[in-house]
Amino acid sequence: MLESLDISGAFLLIKGWRADNLSNLFGGSLRNNGKHSVHLILASNSPRRKELLRLGGLDFRILPADVDETPRNAEPADRYVLRLAETKARAVASQAEQGEWIVAADTTVADREQILGKPVDAADAMGMLLNLRGREHQVYTAVAVFDPHTGRMQTELAATNVPMRAYSRQEIQEYIATGDPFDKAGSYAIQHPEFHPVEALSGCYANVVGLPLCHLDRALRGLGISFSDDLPEKCQVHLQFDCTVYPQVQKGEI
């Protein structure tokens, strides 16, 4: 699923530049209020997050960060990802120069209120996938946009119900043999071409991959910056998925 659901999270720094230069530099793919920059730093090595972020048409570089991702006792998954996203945003605040903003994201898999991490070995991956097959679980991603100079923080939470197909034990074994599950929370990648573990998804596919772009855009809009209006279309083309929920996300309904 999402790049390990990359629970290591993602960060972006938005560095100030004149708004009237944006359309020439980025083809109009990002709009702002004329006061902020658009230089981004993504603090995740997730190829999937890189791919999704590129859909915004923005130049960015990678700056990984390290925080303690241990869930607290009985901590709900939604609060867990929100806490980590905010913690990650604040953790890199000291590296922000004047005019830079920080965006952080964290994603996790939850099954019956249990937060699923990355498998420790093949047996653990087998157990997770057997437990998940043929039924529904949830994926949560929190996005935090933080201006360290003013202390303003904007957060958004994406939640998607994920129905798993009734794959066989043999299919699981073959998938584990590829090595793909071992850096994935929940032990799977929704976009894996051979295993394709999910069926009939009706929510946000980008959330399950690891970066819900419409929620990120909504968070940015809350602080005066936004991607272009055609971002949902670009996302659907890239993921080859017909998304029916993005209008609700854009309206703030989900």
C-alpha cells in the first residue's frame, strides 16, 4: 500500500517567492496569496509520495526527518497520525529559513482499532495479510502545514475504508517472496501490479498510497496557498482510478 504507508511520514518546506513568477516557473500549477514561496522539501524517501507530489508541478528536494513513531497506549489511529504529522512539522522547524513553511504527513493502517506497523519478518507479514483478507480495514493520513515563524498550524485528516479481496495463501507467499511487504505498514501496497490486494475501493486512493493530494491542497488553502484546480484530474489519471470523493473533500465534507 502506501510506501510502507511510509509511517516515516513526509515533510515539505515552502520557501517564499514572488507570486507573479509562479505561472512562468511552474506553468500555473500552484497558486498563492502573493506573499509566500513555493520551494518544497519532501522529507520522505517514498517513491509514491514523490510521484504524487510531482503532480502539483512543483520543484522540491528531499530532507528526511526522524521522530519517535511509537503509538501511545490505546491511542486511536486518527489521533496517532495527527500527532505524528504535527510532531514532524515542529521537528524540522529549526531548519526553516525566513519565509519557509513546513508540511508534514503521516499515514497508518488500522484494523479493528489496532494500528498495524511494518512486519518484522515473513511470518508476521503472512499473519497480517491472512487477518486482513476478505474484509475491510482503514487507512489514515494526517497532513500538517506549519508556519514556524507565526506558529500557525493547519491540519487535515484523510480516512479510507479499504476492502481486501479473498486472496489465497499461495498468493500471499508469492507476494512475500518479492520482498515488497517488509517496508509497508499492514504488509501490502495497494498499487502492487501482481498481488493487487484491494478490490472495489470507493474512497481516496491517494490516501492509501500515502499522500492525499486534495487534503494537502485543502490544508494549504487554509493558509493561503493552493494547487491548481485540475489537480484531482491529474491525480486520477496518474493513479488510473476514478475518484468519486474529491468534490466532497474540496468542500470540506470529508
